[in-house]
Amino acid sequence: MVPLPYRVLTRHQELTDTVTLRIAPISKRLADPLPGQYEMLWAFGIGEVPISVSGLDDDGVLEHTIRSVGAVTKSLCSSKVGDIIGARGPFGIGWNIDRATGQDLLIVAGGLGLAPLRLAMLEALANRHRYGRLALLVGARDPESLLFVEELEQWRGRFDIDVEVTVDAAPPSWRGNVGVVTKFIARTPVDFSNTSAIVCGPEVMMRFAALTLADHGVPPGQIYLSMERNMRCAIGHCGHCQFGPEFICKDGPVFPWTRMEKMMLAKEQ
Amino acid sequence: MLSLSAIATLLSNLQSDGRKVIAPVLDDHAIGLAEVDTLDDLPSGWTERQDGGTYQLERLERPELFGHATTAMSWKKWLYPERTMLARASRDSGSVVIEEPPPEAERMAFFGIRSCDVHSLDILDRVFLDPVDPTYAARRAGLFVVAATCARPGGTCFCASMNTGPKPTAGFDIALTEIWTEEHHEFFAEAGTQEGQEQLDSLNGAEASDADLAALELIVSEATKTMGRFLDPSHPRAAAGRYEHPHWDIVAERCLSCANCTMVCPTCFCSTTEDTTNLSGSVTERWRTWDSCFTLGFSYLAGAPLRNSAKSRYRQWLLHKLVTWHDQFGTSGCVGCGRCITWCPVGIDLTSEIAAVAQDSGGPS
Amino acid sequence: MKTIRDLLGEHQLFRSFHPDLLELMAGCGHNVHFEAGKQIFSEGEPADEFYVLRSGKVSIGIAVPHRGTVLVETLGPNEVLGVSWPFPPYRWEFDSRAMDPTSAIAMDAECLRTKCEEDPALGYQVFKSFALLMRNRLQATRLQLLDLYGNHAG
């Protein structure tokens, strides 16, 4: 499958190293992604990377929140409005939150993990009646590293969502929580035995969050993580993204904890 | 039953049919694979002496056409080229055109492919035909397979314990078994497909006699007994999930992460991508090239490799090849060809490595 | 009107204590209330009391040159502020401030230490609870130490 040319419509600097690009199809358009899916974005001459979709606008405009961690992401982050990049996809198994219909839904986001979860939250809000309690836990490094602050504040203001935001450390002006995000799981007002949890963030954070959720009674088959690995092809041909028997690109990136637990507790190094 | 000259006719018929015929050839003190013109290009009368980290050619007394076992390299490169272009992007004053090159189709015949390698084609089909890789699919669709039984398995062969040989049983158009008697040098030939049957019909071979069938059975049973290695079928399952087994540290001290094993393996399919540009940056191309999970950069994620140690990389390769391949594709990833054992510079034998991990260590597993 | 003993019994850390032990402990406690912004204690001051939090939010911070007081944890209902009280030199090692209006039971440290010495059964329960609290806090702190969300690209 060949990438399609997409034009950068807007560029928003979220954090010092993180940028949100809104990209629009130039002629042909990719299929609309589901929450939790990703596209392979191509910086010509440099390479491709998998980036989760964090927003979907009219006319097939896609939003991607990208952190500069290597040559390709650095190039994408320094794109200017009007630049053209390649995009192919959407790929992967998404959050599928409608399987949590009739349950409480708990969303746990760490750092950049809030980006792939944003579409899940928007979908949950658009179908609010399907779920019992809806809770969002957000962890970040410090107050300056919080993503989508305005949207978080909006959600926090609603009566039908519980939003808790915490940071690992903060300056004295911070009036919010300080502490590791897993600490807040205990006090989230959901019925753990009847909850689906979707978790995204650094792997260590997801591991501890999943263990904590399971300790509190969330059935392991109802805890979902979004995994990340080196990807080249996104279709299960290049072999790079394998994690045990799973191809993260096409069997995931969203997996239930039951399929991840044993391997995540083994040391890869 | 076919004579040697009928075999030669078969080869030229395939060529007349517009096919490139790939067959074993002598190549730089080894038996490799190349496009051939006539049957004379095959390494008649040669065999290989193979062991861990050891490969040598040896002359046979008789001009046996199929006297050797595996070839040094596998057949995969003919279906799955080492380098393929995936896309080209051309930029011209603000607009970009992205093109996908057409599949690199080739009409070919594999002549003298062994049973283990025939099985590897089925294994690669499960990778590259779902989803479809266009070049692989195009080449595979037109491929004519003339398989050959191994009368002389190699020192590192273990197809018998993998149920992949020594006699081809499926996946071929024609299968040949070379039979020497005091009077004759003939080939037992059977068709596996309609097209194979048509080719055989045009060669007017005689029906096989009971003596011929008995000779065939003897060859196969002798070959089955003289395999160089053995893989216990219970070991892969027993080794599953044993990420912390102490044996990984032991094999890690020997493994050089040289990636030879993945290069010669007929089923290893990992690749990477490369972006190239012209000087002005107006044309960029994205290429796919063979890769190996043994390279340090293979598992690179946001700045560093996840599998930093040779231990973790060997473990990944072995458990994938023999264990998790079943979960992914429904078969083992190994066909028992033994090439990885032969071509490992330090002679690591995966049949003993998996046996070691399958043993209870007494420690945490 | 609830007694100190009742309030202690409602708190997660002491919920499993036998009522007699709660009664013993209650003798060391009294209700306190901090307005938002009030400094509860400062680094170096004597750790005379610790606080069993009932409602509100408090911060724990460390003064760092050029960065002011960096907040390293916030605590709320069902948590306890103050783990330095059992051990000499009985001094606060951090700063603490009430972020929101906060109600707590202030426990006199010397009173409780004495009672624990005199009554090993009480001492064992109290120290067991605090060991759990500190273990949880240590684990959480270790995760914070990893700087998981930091950009560690090479």
C-alpha cells in the first residue's frame, strides 16, 4: 500500500518537544481511523513512523500529536504549514470501547499517552449513555507537560465525568495533585469489578497501572493497553514489532492485559 | 520413470515455456543457486559435508544429479528479493506525486528444490500472501516446482524429525527421486499438479515397476535414518515462555550476533526500510531490504534498542522460529534444513539449544 | 458529634484496629483545621505531631535553589501527613502547606510514642500500619523518580 500525500494544515506547539499537526488529504483520502488506530507518517527522505490518531475532523483531516525523539519525528515536528508528508493507514486494532457498553469506563493516560486516548474519550462522550461512570486519570511529568489542558479543563467541568490530573513534581504555584498516577486509581469512583480500563503511556507506567487495576478487581481481560514497538511495514511483514507471538502492528497496538502480562513481566533486555 | 536425458528435456521444456530455471550450481567452493541453461550446469557428482560451522564439498563416485542436500543459500531470494522499492515520491514546485512501482514479476521454475525447502515455500506463503506482498505473489503464482528427494542428507539435516522430508510429499508440480541400479540411472517422477502431469505426459516415461518402487522406499528409509541432527517435537512446546531460563546466558556467550543464520534460513523474512534521495531532494525513494533480528538496531525504540544483549536477541530468534511461529502462522518456522547450524561461525545447533531450554532448570522459569 | 476514636476508625489506615486500641490512640489526638494556603510545618522544625487527614488537600515540598519549593506529593482524605514522628531526631524533613481547606486529627507524637512503648500490642499495630504506608509511598516515589514521561531519546 503506497502512502498518500497529505498537506500540513495547522501546526500547534503543545510542549517544547511535542507538536500537533493537522493534515489534510490532497487528492485521495485514507479511510477514517477508529480510536486507537495509527497511521504511518512519511517524512520524505528520512523515514516513516507510526503515530496514533488523536483527532479526526471533517473532510478526512487527521490530527497527530508527535513527540520529537528521533530523526523522523524531529523532521515531522519541524514541518511548516503547507508542507507535504506521506501518510498510509489506518492500521491496527483500536480501543473498541463499545465492548464496555453497560460498564464503567476508566481511562488512564500517562504523558503522551493522552493523545491516542483522546479519540476514545470523544467517542465515549458522544455515546455517554452507553457507560456507567466515566473517569479519566491523567499523569504527566509536571504542569508544563500537560497536553490538551483546555480540553481537560472542559471535561473536568462536566458533571458526567470524573477527571483527576496529577504530576510527578510541580512548582509551588501548582494547585493540583502531585503523585504517581497509579496512586489515584484506588480512589476513582468506579465499580472495579464492572469496569473496562484503557491505559496508554510509557510501558513501565502501563505495567504498574495494569497491575494496580487488577489488584483493585478490574478483570484482567478488561484492562487494555496500547503498545509501541519499532515498526517498518505496519502489516506484519518486516518482523520488527514482534512481542512474543504478537505483531504489535496488526494484532495490536491495543491488547488486553491477559495477552501482555506474562511477557511484560519478563525482562526484554 | 524418466531417464537422465528426459530430465534434461524437462528442463529445456520449462525454458521454452518462457521460464527462468533456477537450480543448484557450483559456486565458489559451495553449492549455490543460479539461473541455469542446461542440466550440465547442475553440480552432478558433488555432495556437501556439513557440520556445525563446517561446510566442504566432496566428490562422489557416481555422477549423482541430486547427490547433495541443501544448498548454501536458500531459495527465498528468488521470491523475496533482497532489495525492493516500495514507493517513490517526486516533488515539483509545491506538489508531490507518490508512486508505487509495479510488482517485479518473474516467470520461474525451481529445479531440484529439496523437500525441506518446498515446505519453506508454504511457510513464506503464510507470511507474504496474507496480507499480499505484490512481488512475492506475482512470482509465486507463476512458479513451477520440480522437487527432488534427498538420498544423502547432510550432517546438519533434521527434516525427518520436522516431518518435512526427505521425500517431498506436497507443494510441487513434479517430484523426482534419483535411483541408481546396476543397469540404470533413472528418476522416479510423480506429478503434484495438473501442469506437472502435463509436463510428465510429454516426456513419455515408463510406468514404475515394483522393483523401482522398492528401490524408492529403500532410498527414503535409508535417508530418514541418516539425518545428522534430530529435533525432539516436544521441546518447542516445553520451551515456550521460558524467558528467564539460565541457558540463555550460556548460548549468549557463544553467539556473535553475526546474523548468518537468518541470512541462510529459508523462512526468515524480516526486513527493514531505507530512504534514499537524489542530491536536490526532489526525488526520494523508500526501499525494503533484508534485515535480521540479530542486529542491534532491529528493536530500536525512541533512541535505544530494546533488545540490547545478544542473549535477548538469540532468545527472540529461537523462540520465534520454533515456538511463537506456531501461534502466528500455524506451523513451525523451521524446516530442518540445518543451514543455520552449518553456517554459524561457532556452530550453534538450535536443536540442542531448544533441548536445553526445554529442560527444567530447577530455578525460576 | 463524632469522637476522635470514631474518626480514627473511619480512616483507611486504622480501619482494622480493635476499638480498644483506637480508644488508646484517641487520647493523643485532637481535631485541627487548616485554611487554604496555611503552612502546616517547615523543614527542620520539631515533628511534634502528625496529621490523619480527613478532608482537603495538603502538599509536601522541598526547597530547591532556583526552583523554589518543588512539590513532590499531594495528600488528601484517608492519607496521613507525617512519617518522621516515630524516629529521632523527630524533625520535619520537608515543608507542608494546606492547598485547600483541610480537616485532620492531629496526633501528639510523644504521646503516641510513649503509648506504643507501654503497650506493645498497640505499638505493633501502629508501626505495621505505618510500615505499609511508607512502603506504598516508597513504591510510588520510585515510579516518580524514573521520570517516565521525560524525553529520554538518545
